[in-house]
Amino acid sequence: MIVNIILIAIVILGTGTIIMRSITKNKEQKVEQEVMQDDKTYTLEKMTGFVKRRLDEITKINLYDIGLSEEELKRRKKKKYELKKALKGCTYGDVNDKKYVKELIYDLLLKEYGVDETNISKAVPFDIPSLLTDQDKFDILIYMYKKEFGYEALTQLIKKYNLATLKYISGEAKPCYVITGDEISDIFEKEQLVLSFSDKLNVVVQRIYQHYKGYSSIDEVRDMNIDGVSGGVSGLPESFLSQVAQTDGDYLDQVLENKVPRACDSIWIFFQGKSIRLAFLSFETESELKRVCQNIYKYNNPGQLSDSNGYKINEMKDGSRVVVVRPSFSETWAFFVRKFDVKRATLEQLVVFPGKEKAIDLLKFLVKGARIISLTGEQGCGKTTMLMGMIENIYETMNIRVQETAFELHLRKIYPTRNILTFRETETISGQEGLDVQKKTDGSVNIIGEVATDPVASWMIQAAQVASKFTLFTHHAKTFPNLVTALRNSMLRTGVFNDEKTAEEQVVQVLNFDIHLVKDFRGRRYIERVTECIPLEEKNEYTFEHRNEKTLEGKMDKFFDNATHYFTKVTDRKLYDYVNIMEYIDGEYVLTNKISDANIREMRNNMDDTDLEAFDKFLEENWGSVPNKKEEKIVEKRTRKARTIEE
């Protein structure tokens, strides 16, 4: 009995000791956890890890194992599906999916992770401006400007502080377009922004999102209404650093101390015709730049970017064009995003310099007159945007067919009620095949986004002759003779013609007008000239005067005259002439030479009565004459008769 009591006492004592030790240990762990929580829990890295885990749990949970009611099960399944869809869509550039994911992250941090006014500054030191990095300041500025201006935030910031100007920076001998960290710090100080807790948390959420599902430091910049953004296009490639390490240790130290930019520090924007380097932003590591490059082109599964297939051209969900390149095709990972603002693609918004009224009228009449028009100029001069603006003036009764390398024009977004269909090249379907298909789709107008290959150039000439009423296309030629030569050479290389003169003759018979656009070193974009192509008819200059000669010498002289005419035609016959109808002179659009009578007649035949009257008035005001109406009616009658016979 006594033994039993002693044993019970020992058990009770032992149990009490274990419980006390457990309580003490729990208290120690709690204190340790609080200390750890003070130091690390609210850092961006820890919060990002938590967000990843929670979203992974939400998307992978088996709802059938939780014992939910039927109604609750349906609701949770729908929510799970929406989240999966948003997590996938936000990586394609869908701003609505991005907004959904960010709102969920906001709720997780606020309600589950316990972020509050006190501990949020452990992630980003909002309360101590001196500790904020350049990127922190920029993120705060963009967020606050976005609240007021939406996707015009970056444009407003650049314009307000005149950031898109040439400037000298240390280490650079010549002026360049760059926005520095010092400028961002000065702007941040001048703005004197007051952030609420909600504002601070939204900035933190954006920072977490951009490293989890977004495009790193360019995530918000890419969404802005600018012309484009690129990365990996300047700075030292990673492969170069190993070579430097072996030869120049001091230079390597400068690189590691961020005194010399690396490829992953390279972020550029294309803003109103200017390429501007954002010196204050960086991807931080090569692996982060690589992650962005591997994700940014994935919309609609365009295929794998690999060492054997070192580039991809695709579009994003919002219609931006994206080009991604990688080693060993390029020296570093790099991407180029070009944006096309369809809302601004009208001639009135694009043609802005003095004399714009006459310039706009001329462009409108060329389109309404069904002229075959090329838009030429260097990259980034606004050819595609100008093409979008001109299409507005095509009569609604005409069906439009478009061929592009990647979808850029997005005409159905602007004109949803019109008969428009766009084709593009794929890995299995070439531009030539796409253009062949167009011939069978009852199109009246062919639009070719870019004549970049010989087969497309060759087919464009053929299609302009027989397959459509008229054609609009873009090309990179610098002068009008260069354009004709390039198209002629494409015809020869594809084997359509073997003779240079014959090929050139076909080109000049088809091509009516060339609109050449320019982007100057200040970033201004304008129409340098509108040029008309005038084919020259071959004249029969041979004579039979040798029959009247009595002597052999006289007959030989007349024979050599004819022979001279023959060899002149074969070797050096001029096939076309060209004149500038409009030019940009001293900052003003000026109408110069009159449109040829032949083109005026054709243009008048293709216009409705209202436009015809306006066109005649335009001709009279600017060149003081209209072609003879009587002669025009005779020509029109002959044309109709010829068409009837053809049909």
C-alpha cells in the first residue's frame, strides 16, 4: 500500500516536472519567436515566402476532403478556379488578373500574416526616408501618381520634372537620355508624400507581386502608357566578368561595387520617340533578368525559347509586341516590349506640326482614292501607328485583310463592327502562305504590317496588281529609289523575274505613293515627305528614214541612229520619275508639286460624291486646277468599257 502511494507520488512529481519544463520551453520558444519576429518576420523575403506557400495551398487543396456543403463546395471551387486562372493570366500581362492577385496578397498579409502600421516599416522603411533605396522611392512615387493619373502616371512624372531631356552624367563624354537615382531622390523630397497604412501596404504588395508573378523591377513600368520597355541591352554580360577576373582585378571590383553597370542593371524605356535609360532600376541578378525573359513571351504558348531557337517574337495579352533573345544567339538575355496605343492612333493626334490641316487632308484623300501606299522609315519612327491612323479613312464597305509578323495593329479593337481579319506568320505557316490564303477571303484592301522578307515583298507586288483594290504596307527604305530597288531585288531573288528592268517596271507600275517618316535625335516624329511615283511610258523613237536615203553611207547613219535608240532603251532607259507632293520644311508641312493627272483621275473614280467634292476643292485651293472634266469622262468611259470586257 505504502509502495503504491510512493509510486503514485513519483509519477505525479515526474509528470509535474515534465509539464513545468514544457511550459518553460514554450515560453522560451515564444520569446525567441518574438525576437525572430522582430528581426526577420516582416522582411520582403519572408512575406514573399509566406504568400507563395499560402497561394500554393489554396490552389492545391482537395476540397472534397474537408466535408463542405454542396453550396460551399461550388463557391470554393469557383474561387479556386478564378485564382488559378488569374495566377496564369497575370504572367501574360493581363492587368485585371494582376489586380485580382494583388488584392488577394493584400488580404493575406493583413488578415493572416498580421502586418500592421508598426511592423510594415521593417519591409520598406517608410518612416525613415534616408534608408529608402532609389527603387523604394520610385515605387512610392509611381503608386501615388497612379492613384491620380492611372496608367499615365509615368508620363506625368516625366513631363512634370522634364526628365526626358539630354543630360551629362559622370563618366559619360556625351549627353544622353537617362533618369538617375539622384533625380528620383530630389523628386521624392519635393513631393513630400504622406502615405496612409493602406498606401504603404499596397507598395509592399506590389514589391512582393513583382518578384513572385510579375516582371521584377519593370512590372509597373510595363503597364504604363509608354511606347515600350526593354532590358538586358546595355552593361557588361555575365560571361565577360569571368574574363575580366583573370585580367583586371580592379575593374572587377568596380563591377561588384556597382560602379560599372552589368547586363542585369539594364532597363530602358521608349518614351515619345526617345530611348531613356532608367539608371536607378535594376534586376539585381542575372537570374532575375533570365526569369523575366523566360516568362514575358509565354502568352498563347508560342513554343520554347532554347539555345537552338534563340529568339521568340510574340504578343502579350494587352496587345504589346514582345521580342526575347537569349545566349548563344545574343550575348545576354534581353527582351523588347513595344506598345501601340490604339486610342491615340488618329491622324489628328499624330500629325501635329504647322501645316497639319493640309497634311491630314492629303493623307485622307490618298486612302479614300484607293492608292497603293508605302510607309517607310527607320525603326521606332511611327510607321505602324501612322498606318493605324490612316486605316480609319478606308470606306466601311471595303473588307480589310491584314498580314503581320506579330499582331500589332489590333484593328478590330478600334473598329469592332468592320469586316477585318488579321493573319500572322507562325513556325509552320510562312508569310507567303498567309498572303496566299488572303486571296481567297474576299478582301478589298490588303494591309501588310511589314514587308520584311523577299517572298512577302514579291507577293505584295503581285497582289497589288490583281488581288485587291489597293494595298498599304510598311518598309524600312531610306529613300524612294532605295524602296524601288529593294522591292525589285526581292522580285529577282524569289525568281519571279530574271530581268532587272522588267522587275523594276512591275514595281513602279504598282507603287503610287510613299510616305516617309523620320525620328530625329530629339525624339520628334514627323512626315519628312510624301512622294508620288510616276511611271514613264516607253516611246517608239525608231524611224524608217533609211528607206529615203540613196547612198549606203546614209542608210548606215540612219541604221546607227535606230541602234543607238535601241541600246539606250536596253541599257539605261529611265522607267520612272518621282516628285515630292508634300515636304517638311523648317518645322512646317508644305504642299509642293501637284499630284499627277493620272493619279487624280483614278482617285476621283474611287471616291463617293461628298469626298469627290472636297477633293476637287482641295486641289483648287492648293494647286489652282482640276483635271479637265470632259477628258476625265472620256477616260472613265474607256476604263469602264475595258473592265466590262475583262469581266
